[in-house]
Amino acid sequence: MGEPFLFGVATSAYQIEGSTHVDGRGPSIWDVFTARPGAIADGATGELACDHYRRYREDVALMRWLGVRAYRFSVAWPRVLPEGRGRVNPKSLAFYERLVDALLEAGIAPFLTLYHWDLPWALEVQGGWRSRETAYAFAEYARVVARALADRVPFFATLNEPWCSAFLGHLTGEHAPGLRSLEAALKAAHHLLLGHGLAVEALRAEGVKRVGIVLNFTPVEGVEEARERADRYHNCFFLDPILGLGYPESPFRSALTPPIRPGDLDLIARPLDFLGVNYYTVARVAPGEGVYPVRYLPPEGEATALGWAVRPDGLYGLLKRLGALVPWPLYVTENGAAYEDRWAGEGAVEDPLRVAYLEAHLEAAFRARAEGVDLRGYFVWSLLDNFEWAHGYRPRFGLFYVDYPTQRRIPKRSALWYRDLLSAKGSN
Ligand code: FCB
């Protein structure tokens, strides 16, 4: 018998932890970016977020109540190495050790992501991901975390969605560090991938059991040229090099290319133990103008509060495609929906649209699995409502509603639904 299917929930450090000035944490690019006027809706920051750094025990209890088998979370690099490299801050490592121990005690497998976008500011000042040095710093950080936790954490993912770090961070400017330069974005993309490859080696040397990466995918619909271009941009740019295929033909109308040095592509293509797949929606495109000549069309049919089309068939098609391409087991490491949930001050929060979204996507995932795709797990984004990056706190993705002024967690109907599903599957 194989292992049981891993049902879980996911979060990330900056989005939930708060306590940004506590226990020797150094600043990250997100602390600086959120302070920039106009960068974030409502001027929100991650300073308090869900106060998870102090309430983690309560949050592990919520997971136990749900009956999940796994928890995907991220470690904050600026907590562990406040200057990015060199000096280790044991106080912060101790936090993640306490969290991991609490999870194990609750029978929940820790699924750790090393980098969910919170680069130490000290490294950004030295060129951030535009600098090749940051890839080496990342491997050093990976080694430190693995030394502390490899004995207790069965899954290590290097990067979360490097597409967002590279392109939203350096090309569109929507995410930290907020640059708008194709040259910067291509450098960042390549150094992120190089950092991934170097970290894979470091993690293996430290005895980590399962090593992988988490990528985001957006299936694309539309007329030929724009569709293919957008597909290379959204779905191939990071996957192809990891699979040993090198970069796809550039999606950009530009002579600029990633700064590849001899040996880099081999490092980037080191074999993995899993691929994490983040899926939310599809994109409809048409020909456009400029260096990336693609236009995005509004969603057709039902959409979430962020205007993302509800398309479970997109997940099915994606998993079938990846199943045929990727030689490693797949995990859906994020899937979920934002709605403007409201709480009446008592009782559960009614979120029928989220329940319908999750039901349909799980069904799609299991259909792909039944047809032979090696899918081993599924994580709902997210356990809690949290800091949704440039959108601030308004879009709510949680199974639990967070009443921010009191930090109370209130189960939504979707939490009750997930709990029932997991207990029916004998996972409780
Ligand atoms: C993904 C991110 C995650 C969350 C969801 C909604 O791109 O990995 O942190 O914000 O989107």
C-alpha cells in the first residue's frame, strides 16, 4: 500500500505571522514595500497579520480539529538569518522548532517552504535576486534550516512561485521589491532558479527526505500566437529548466536573455522528489502591444472576489498535462478562492461559493488522479484569512474567518465541510 493521500492546508510566513520586530527578525523586502505609499490596498502591512507567531498553538489546534494530515507553511529567511547570510538567529529557529513539534504532536506532517517571497532586506540592498550572490546566500540559508529541521520535516520545498518573485516583483512592480525592468526580471528569474538548484544540493547533503519546488500555473485560452506566448510566460518559463529542457523560447519581444553561466542549467535540473502545483484560475488572452504583447481579457462566467474565473476544468487539464511531463509525484500545494465573507458576530460564516469551488476542484483533481496522474496531496489555500499581498486584508481566502481587531478565528461553512470530508475519508 502506498502512503495515504495528503489532505492539508497552506499558509506563508509574511501573510500570517506578524511579530515582524520580535526575537531578532531582520527586515524583509515586504516590510519595506508595504511602507511605500500606494503599494498596498488600504496601506496594509504584515506587522500584525494573524498574529500567528504568538498564536501558533491555537492554529495547530484548528488544524487538528479539521483533521488535516499535513500543513504547508514557510520559514521566514529574515528571522533565521537577519542579515541574509552569516549570523544565525537561534531564537527564531526555535520558533519553527516549536511549531514543527506541535504539528508532529498533533499528527500533522510539516510541509516546509523555504522561500515564500520575504527576501531579507540586507540582501536586497546588495542587488537582491538580480545578483547571482543571492542564489548562494539562499543555499546557505537552506542548509541552516535543514540542519535544524531535516530530522522532523519530511517535505522541503525550495521556492514558492518564483514566477511571481521574478515577474510581479521585477517586471510589473506589483510585488516587492516593486521594480519595472525586463532586464531585472530575467536576472531575478535565473538567480531564483540557480538558488533552487544550489539549495537542492544543500538539502540533500543535510539528509532532507523529500525535496521539491512549488510553481504556479495558469492555463491559457485564446488565439494561437498570444496563447502560446502567454503559455511560455506563465507555464513553461520555470518548469522547462527544472525538467532539464532549458528556457523556452522567450515570451518577450526583446533580445535580453537570462544570464546563464556554464553549468547553471545542470544545477537547475537536479532531480526532485515532488512538484508542488499552485492553481487558482485560467487566463483568456488576445494579441497586445509592447515587450510582452499579450492582452488579458475579462473572465467569462463565474469569478471570485479577485475576478479570477472559477474553472475546475482548468485544474483537471493542468494535472493531466503535468502528469504526462513531470517525472515526479505532484501535490496541489495551493488551491482556493477569495470571497468577501462576512461574520454576523456569532455562529459560523456562510461561504457557500467557497464550498462549491473547493468541491469542484477536488473533484477535478481526483478525476485526473483516477486517470493515472500521480497526485499525492491537496492543500487548501488557506487555513486562515490573511495578508493577501498587494490586495491587503480585504480578499479572504481562509477556511477560518479572522476577526482582525480581536484576532478571533471563526470557522466558515467551508471549514466544517472540509472537516466532514476528511473524517469521511477516515483521515481523522
Ligand atoms: C499565491 C501565493 C499565496 C496566496 C495565493 C492567493 O500566488 O502563493 O501566497 O497569496 O496566491
